[in-house]
Amino acid sequence: MLIRFTRLTNERHRFEIVRDDGTRETHELETRSTMLHDLAHYAVESEAGLKNAFYGRLARGLTYSQLSTMPAQSPEGLQTELVVVQIQNTYKHGFDAPETSSHDQSKRIVASFGIGGAEPPEWLTEEVVDRARKRLRSVQGRWRATPFHQTMELSFPG
């Protein structure tokens, strides 16, 4: 599946997906509240090889609107959301601070599952967290360098 983000203004962007079967979906979104979260999902799901979280479900035919209004039902979707939010929040505050190393962050994420009485997913490793952080930094950098009315294109295995 192709994922396209087109910079319209500083405040708005177009989100488009082109599924492997050729079907498309396009939405104009508010950038400040959605872009970093959508890119963090892309980074985590790509690096962990996930198929039942946000982008995997889009690839299988669910719509963006359905996913925005229906909470994830699968354990993978719920687990992914918890990991994405923590990586996204750490990115906002800076990956370079000593207390935000991949090692420390992966330990905190694993511990957060325990607080809720849940087991962390098998795919949640320090290596996945490290790669997801690097991927997020990379795609966020590409987005920041994308000129107005130009498109950043990402590929997600369907």
C-alpha cells in the first residue's frame, strides 16, 4: 500500500492511501494533531512487521473514518496504540535527552503494560523501539522538508 502525505498549508495536509488492489482513499486533515501520530504509527508498525494495527487494517480495506471512530478490537491494535503514543510523546520532548534512550524507553513501555495488568507483546523489543524511533525521525525529517503542494510517499506492506 502506498501512503501519501501532501503538504497543503502549515495547518492542513492531504492523506491518501492507494491499496494494493488499486482502491484509494483521500482525506484532508489538520496537521498539528494528526501528522506526528500517523507517522509514529507508520514507524512502529513498519519496524515491528505488524498487520493488525492502523495501517494493516487500512491495507485490508477499512476506511480512515472507520478507524478513527472504531477503537481497535485486536490485541495488536490496542498494544500498538500504547507504544505509538509513548514514542510520539518522547519524540516531541526530544530523543536526544539522556533519559530518553531507546533502552530506557523500551523498559518504560514494557513497564506500562504491567501497570495495566497486561503482558507486553512479543514484538516489543528494544531493537524494534530503536528502529521505530529512527524511522520516525527520518520520516518526520522528510515531511518537514516537503514543500507546499508536494507529496511525501511511503510504502507499507499490504
